[in-house]
Amino acid sequence: MKLLYIDAGNSSIKLAYKNGRKLEVETVGSINHLAGKLNDLTNTYTFFKAVISSVLNNKNTVLLKKTLFKFVKEIVSVSDVAKRIIKTKYDLKRLGEDRVAALLYVIFINASPAVIVDTGTAITVDYLDASNNFLGGYICSGLDLEYQALSMNTQKLPEINPYSKRTDKIPLNTDTAIKMGVLKVKALGISKMIETDLKKMNKDILNWNVFLTGGSAGIFKSYLDNVVTVDNMVLKGLAKIPINKLSIN
């Protein structure tokens, strides 16, 4: 019998389970696709509990849990685990579960103090000190939302592909000007923000780990110094939670 891990994000749903020591990860898209995938998986595996991180709205989170209860007997939300582990003045009820899972990843691999930069639909930057106190963080729009906003709210600016070839030269055409303008303002702004915040706290950035994750991590990596890139950090955070911490009581 296995634990099932679910990362229900803004853009897609991912599931994971352990196969020996390896964490198997699959992107399944929608809740309907999740049900179909679990139908297939349960022909081979039995899942007794699901550990979930969901940033979906209440209606869709209820639908997600209803779907999961067809395959597991118990569901544990990562926010229920967090309140017993994460120390903070932040209102944990309003802290996104994806951010919670990333914090738990850092805590359980003993990598604090750390800054966690998650570059998904929204970009988050979070601070965890050496005593595993969550100090707070920031939220802003991700690259795709920025590009869409420029295209939708202007009459002549095109919607561009953020994953096309990039350049460090000053742009000489509109598409490149948009692509590199948004990217550099975001990435270099985040880098400077981290440096400034740690300086205000009298912290040496060299003593802090900086983790980078999310769908745009590969794009941001070139513009952030000394970062550790972690794929599927949310799912890995869920999978790092010790089994004795997963009681819902």
C-alpha cells in the first residue's frame, strides 16, 4: 500500500507516488484526467492515503477530494500538517498550500536558512530562517500572466512565446523587447529584492540557500546567482513529510 501525493496547481494537477526510493511524478491536467489516471494506477497499486496541496478554489478543491475518495480512505491537506511544524506570524489559513509544501521540503532536508523562489502562474518568494521560522514572502504575477496582460490590454503589442530564444543584448525588435523586458525586470528584480531583504535583516546571503522551482525555473536560473533548482518541489515536500506527521487528528 502506498501514499499518493497530489499537487493541484493553477495550471495543472500533478500526482506522485514512491516506487522504491524513487518518486514517480506525472502531470495529469484536470480533475477528470486525474480520475482516469488513478483508475489505471489502481490496477497495479493500492493507495491508502492521499496527501494534497491545492491552490484551487473551494469548489474545485471539494471536487478534487470527492474524486480522490474514490481511490483512498483518507486525505490529509498539507496545511493541516503545517500548523504543527511551521512557526510563523503569517496567517497559515491564508498561506498557499504550494508555498507550505515548499517550506516543508526545506525543513525536512535541513536546508534552512533559505529563500524559496517558485516561478509558476504566480511567482512567490519566501524566507525561512535557520530556526525554521517562516518570515513571510511575496507574491506577484508570473511570466505568462505578464505577457498576456500586455497583449490583452494594448492594441498593438503581440502575445509572444516566452520560451523562444533569449538574448542578453539590448533588444532591437518588439517581440524580443517584450520577452526580455518582462523577464529581466522580474528576475533581476527578485535577485535585488532578496539581496536587499537579507541585508535589512543583517543576514549574509552567502549563508542562505536559494531554491528555485516552478515551470519557469529554467528561464530564471540564468539571472539568479547561486541557486539550487528543484523540480517538483511541492510534490517532493509532500513526500518528505514523515508518516507520523500525517495524522489528521
